[in-house]
Amino acid sequence: MRPAAGALALLLAAGVCGAGAGSAAAADGDTVELPVLKAELAAGASCTEGSDRQATAVPWEQVGLQLGRAWQFASGDGVTVGVVDTGVSTSAPALKGRVTAVGEAGTDCVGHGTFVAGLIAAQLEKGVKFAGVARQARVLAVRGSDERGAVTPDRVAEGIKAAVEGGAKVVTVSAAFAGDTAALRSAVEAAEKKDVLLVAAAVPDVPTGGVAEAPPARDFYPAASDGVLSVLDVDKNGDRPAGSYTTGSARLAAPGDGVVGIGPAKDGHYIGSGASLAAGFVAGAAALVRSVHPELSAAQTASLLRSTAYPAEVPRVDPYAAVTSVLPSSSAAAAAVPEHGAASVSMPEDKAAGPFRRALWPAAAGLAVVVTVVWLALIIPRGRRNGWRPTGI
């Protein structure tokens, strides 16, 4: 994450979000001061406590992802998401009763893993409009670090394997290493063999104090490995945050700059930034897809997320489009979505539709573009009303 001393001002988009609700319109919003959560604690520092401050309006990232609309079609029920991080606190109210821990991962001194788990699966609580992408999903907590957040490739590799063996269908990895290792490759292979979708931060989160000069673009692991869905962080305008690490191997982008999340205790909120958080959003979207399309393999789930993403230099995940895409039939669905590769949707830009994602137009019944089997055999209920047609059709 991109921690800083004190608290940061968070601009929350005003509006209503929930089952049956429409898209929340961006307004002037409310300004809420939230404490910044760190990804790693210094030696001797006290464990992170629960926050006493709450984000009571709908966060910008929730509006941008149109979760209120997606929740009408999917909740993540029946899907377990592994979180390979600093642990996930079983005391977090928004995750109550839905966290299973491997070893001592049910405690989270740092709080980062709990924050990520909340982005994936936090329930709506009274007086609070923040919620995770897949509100009914279960969380499998796995330590990929030591108690204070320090990571190594071996620890992360062991965490991935533990999540796979623990029954997770989606696993998110927050760490990003400059080099690949045999242990990481083995863990990625284990996930692929078990049909587990591995989602990982495409780049490291910017350390405390930022970086004087962003280093040249390069690959980071395990995100850059074949079979891993790598995710970059973007801000509310769809741009990369200033001073971020860069890479040319990212497959999707998601919110990751000044996003709201839960702490390891209490019902208050923190603010955080980084690709590790963006990966959490994509893992939640994958849980939604796997809950409504259990017949799809992990690779096909990744292809569906990519093919329905909002077109950009790095396509931005669109949970609503992914869960409302209709496969031709339950028996033919697995064959309809290719295992590898996916073409991005190309749609005209609507400058009035909001800052983060300007191509999430409401889809009316019967107003969809029929896409042939040659192009994933999906029905994407948003193209025709915007005048879009796939190339070559």
C-alpha cells in the first residue's frame, strides 16, 4: 500500500448502492478522514487496532465497479477465496463467521490481509455502505508473510499451496517479487492443476515515503507467470497513481488508489493504496463469476473477466458486465470461452458516465449484443445501445 503518516482525506461519491438500486451518480461527495493502513510494521511497533472512523457514504471504487448492479445477479455464495497476505482477523465484524484460517492466519497484527479480505467479501453493516465485491463468499486466510508483514518468495509459495489445498477456488496474492523462483513456479503449477484461479498484484505497492523516481517497467512474480491473472492499480480517473511501479505484463486493472477497507477489529475503516488492493477487487469479481458460472474453469473465468473489461491500455475489470454475460447454455458454456487469450471490448467513450469507468451503461432487458462462438459466444448486455459491434462481425 501507499501509507503515510496521519490520515488522508477520502472523497466518497454520494449515492445509493445495493440490490435493486441503479448506478450512483457522482456528486460533490463527503470528505471523511480515515487512518492509513500499512502493509508492514516496523520492529517494536504495536499491532494495528480497529479504526474508530467509518466511511458512511458509498466509496468511489464501489460506484465505479457498479457493484450495486452486479449484486442483483451474483453474491459469491459457495465460493471460497484464499487470501495470501498477513492473515485475516476472525474478529473483523464485516467478515464474521466466514473466515477459515490456516494455522495462525486467523490473527492479523498488520491488518493488510484483513483489509484485502474486506475488499473481497465484507458484508454491508448498519449505517455503512461499504461492502466487498462478493459479499457472500468465504475467506480462507493464509499467511504469506511473517507476523509483521515481511514477505519472502518461499513464504508466499507455501501460502499459495496452502490456499489451494484448503479448497479455495480463487486465490489472491498481495506480494510482488522482482525475480521468479522455483518455489513460486511450483506453487503456480499447483494452482493450475487444481483449477484454482490465481490473482496477483502486478507490481509491488509503493513503500512508506514513496519513491524518488519510478523505476523502469519490469515483470514481477508470481503475477508475470503464465496462468496468473496479474492486476494493476488505477485511481478514480482510471490513471495509474503517480510514482507507481510499472510493468508491461498486467492483464487487468482495478481500483487501488485511496480505497476504503476494514481493519482487523471494530467496524471502522481504513484507507489504502496499491496493486495488492486492486488484486483483491479482481479476486472478488472472480468469485462472483465462479458463483454464477461454476462450469467455467479457472482459465475460462479469467478470459471472461478480461473479455468483458472496459477497454483501456490495461483493461479495467467490470464485475457487472462479467456476471451478466450470458453463455449459450450450461452444457456448452465451458467450450464457448477459450482457455487462453481474450479480445477486449471496444466501445465509444461517454464522458458523462463518471470518472473511473465511462462505459458501464445500464443494460435494459432484451438490449444486448449477440456475440458468436468465434468471439467467446457471449452475450454482453451493453453494446448495442452504444453503437458498438465487434470487428469482423
